[in-house]
Amino acid sequence: MITRLLVANRGEIARRVFRTCGSLGISTVAVFSDPDADAPHVAEADLAVRLPGARPSDTYLHIGRILDACRASGADAVHPGYGFLSENAEFARAVLDAGLVWVGPPPEAIAAMGSKVAAKRLMEQAGVPVLPSLDPEAPGEFPVLVKASAGGGGRGMRIVRAAGELAREVESARRESAAAFGDGTVFVEPLLENARHVEVQVLADRHGTVWTLGERECSVQRRHQKVVEECPSPGISAELRERLCEAAVRAARKIGYVGAGTVEFLVKGDRVAFLEMNTRLQVEHPVTELVYGVDLVRLQLEVAEGAALPVTPPEPAGHAVEVRLYAEDGDYLPQSGVLRRFEVSGEVRVDSGVESGSVISPYYDPMLAKVIGYGRVRAEAVRKLVTALRRAKLHGVTTNRDLLVKILTSSAFGAGDTHTGFLAPDGPLHEVSRDGSDDDLPVLAAALAMAAGNRRRAKVLAGLPSGWRNVRSQPRRARFEEAEVVYDPLPQGVTVISAEPYEVVLERDGVRHAFEVARYDEDGRIYVDHVGGCAELTPLPRLPEPVEHVAPGSLLAPMPGSVLRVEVEPGDRVTKGQAVLVLEAMKMEHRIAAPSDGVVSDVPVEKGRQVEAGAVLAIIQEETS
């Protein structure tokens, strides 16, 4: 029996495993890097062990230090979570060799699926349909997909549409794969565009029983990383579901699988093609848990202890939809900083790695939380999810909340018309449901709250109305970087019911709207939460201080990161869209491109340099005719 479990991971998945351990009476051990010293998963564990350093290679990916932590804490079992070492056969063997319980599949099964190239050959032998592998130097057809053999999560993956792009993208994928997984091997296969990405949850014990717990639809992706997942898939028939589940069982049996894992497929029409097998628990496992009424972590632990599964799995009921809430901007660039407020409530499940006050580090994946809605039917699950997202209080860092609401309320998603090209510029995401809110009212509420706050802080004549004048010559207005509003006199049809520094109630045409207003002195930002979402505003000073201006043509770092490669030198002529340099941040490469044709006049950074957001990376003088 397991008595003390160390989770070799961080954030949301560590907290998720600890939660189940608490219900089973299992003592827990957290490991943490220096940036994670104050993270929630550290505080929630019974014991915690520091892994000196910040980078994953020095901490969560360091096998020796993880095993040292097991010895120091007296842990007798290890759960790898997902990511990091979760699919590392060497780590699994080291845990077992140390006499510890490994909560995962046998090292041999991990190794069999660890190389996607070898895995495809095994699946062919097992009768599982696969896409052909192409020559990385001359694939013979386009478009193609370059993929990392050793990992997933979109890292080391590139779409190539023309032969002239192939060498550059293969090399980029190799670098990113080597940095993320320690293995730069890549392979090339045909790109099956606008297919569904569907995965089957499997669970197997040591006694020969293999369950499938239905399928999950994971087609809505950005940068080849999943954003929305649901169970069951809205586009899979009963006959196709049976085919997928049978193929998943064949795959699991072929490699002697034990524990929880997923077999992933591309599905287009009646065509099914094996993608990969993830030999671990998946990020999106909660949707399966809700539909099948199981605790997959508990089942993992029981299987690791040698228990036998019942002969047949439970029956499904209802529908569940999960969204991944990321700290990222509208261009999918990761964000870092202090998450000043994090509150998500409603009829949803929230699995988070953060709380109010958490610091979002540039060293790790920017996912803040998973929010999951469950209902008797799909529309009910989606409705609960949309409501919870709109009412969430998310202050301090930019998130993808608005994108998630846009996806969930689009007619295409409502119709189940999802595929891997859903978020592409020419994809079906074009129509957004309106909630009936007035876009200018949150800005007006912010202005009134600011005025109320000024009066509350007034040291003289505090009884006078804000902005009072004997003779008024100008309307009173508030200016923000994002908008400007006149708040005295009020817009036609608007009545102020109440206006306090942190709460404003307005009435327009007989309908009352409540706004909660928060302002943080550290950056001056104002957040106006309301039923339709949140307006984020930056007040402009009445008398601005002189500011340091950057040179015209400056390319600024969109996020903190490390300069991975500089592609140009001063004096080089560049064209619009040409790569100038490459930043590495949050385990991904980000290509910084020239905004226009021009000549490079300066490159004030070099390879290996750490830069902050807003730092000047290069200066390009635009050519004039």
C-alpha cells in the first residue's frame, strides 16, 4: 500500500493528485523550484522539498534531484503528473530501481511509445491505422507536418506548405524538440487538414483488463496545443466510436500497457489515423471523470498498488466541456507577472495551479487553470461554462478568457463543427453571440468610480460633489489608453443609481447594470467586472510625465525571454515578415519578424541574452520610395 506519495510535477496537476490522496489518507510530498517557492501546490502538500534553480532542466526534469527528494521526505511512491518526466522511461526505471512504487505504465511501454517513429511501426503491426511517414529531406508532397518524435504539446511541430520552407522549419522543430524533450529527432507526415483530433481514454490493470472510457474531442487548438476539450465528441457516430475504442485496446495490449493513458487519432469523415499514445494522465481528463463518474487519479493509485479493475467500465451519462485558461495575449504570446485576483465560480469544476497573488513565471507553461462545465446535454454544459467565464475575476495578467467565450458562443462550435483548423484565420470562428451588454457602460462606471475615489480621498471641501465648479465651461471626461468617456453630463438615457469607488450601478433605458471596479496601485490598471465580462483600462494622467521614447522602427520584445538566435546584422536589408531573431519563452520558440521592408540599423541584443518585455531587440529603418 502507498503511504506517502511524491508528485514529480507542479501547479494544477500536483494539486489535483494531492486532492485524491487526501481522500485516501495518503501523505503527500511536493517538489518546487525557486520561482514556485510560494506556489499553492507547495502549501497544500504535507511535506515539500526544494529543487534549487528555476529552469526545468535543473528542477522538475532532474531525475537525480527528484529521487533525492524521495529519500529526504520518506516517500514510497511517485506520481509524475503530465509533462516534464511523465513520459520518460529512464525516470520510471530509476523510480522502480530505487524500490519505490511508480504510478504509471511500465518503463517498457513508455519507451515503446516514447518515439513516435517507432510507435507508428508498432501500431501498424497491431492493425491500428496510421499516416505514412515521409522523407524529411524530400517528402514529395505538401502540405506536410513536421513533428517531434519524443514529445507533444505542440512543441517541435511545424506546418510546411512549400519546399522552400522545409529545411528551416525542420531545423527549428529539431531545436525546439531538443530543448523541450532532450531529443531533437523529428519526422514528417502528410498534413490531414481540418480533421478532428479525437482521443480515447484507456485504463488497464496488471491482470489483463483494459478499459476504454469513451472519446474526447480535442480539435480546437492554437499553435497545435489544445484549448477546448469535450466528452463525448459531437462529431463521432456510435459505429466510429466502436472502431476507435477497438483500435485503442489493440494499441494498449500491443505494448503491455498498465495504468491510465490515451490513444490519439485524426478523424476525417470515415478515415481514422493514429497520432500518438500518451503514456500518462492527460490535461483534459476531468471531462471523462464527469461523464463516467470516476476518479482517474484514484484508479491510477489503485492499479499501481496491484488492484484489479472490474471487468466492465461504468456507463457514460451527460456531457462535459473543458477550457484551458491561459495567461496569454490575443496573439497567443505567453504573459508573466502577478495574478492579482483569481476567482472563478459557478456551476463548474475549476482545477487551477494558481490563486490570487500568484506570480506567473516565464519559465513554465502559462496555463492558469482548467474550467469544466457538465450538463445532461452539451448545450447545458456550454452554458454553465460561458456564464462562469464571463463572471470570473481575472486581474493582473492578460488571459485568453475572451477568446474562450468567443469560441463557446460561436455558431460553429454550437453546431459541433470543430476541427484542427477551427482557430485558423480562415476557420469557422467568425460569429459571436452578444450578451446584450453596453460596451460604453463599463468605461463610464470606471470614470464614476475614479471620481468617487477622488472625493473620498479629498482633504478639503470633501462635502462638495466631485469636480464641482461655480461656472462649468467644459464637460467632465475621463481618458484611458483604451477609450474616452464623458461622465458629466451623463450620456442620454443613463441614470446613476449608486457610484462608490469599488461598485457602480447604472440604469439605461430601464435596465440596471452592476459593475465591480478594482484598481491596483502597482500599475494603475482598472478592472471593471460585469455580467458580460471584464473591461481592462489604463487611466491616462492629466499632466503626463516626460517619457523616454524608443527610436522609430524599433522591434520590441513582446514578452520576457531569452534570445535564442539572431538572424540579421546591422546593414542587412530585410523584407516584411522576414525573421529578425527568435526568442525562447515558456518552452516555445517565438519568431520576431520584420514589420516592413527596410534596412537593419541596430541589433542591441545577442544570442543567450535574457530580455524583459518591451526591450528593444532591433531597429529597422523603413525604406521610402
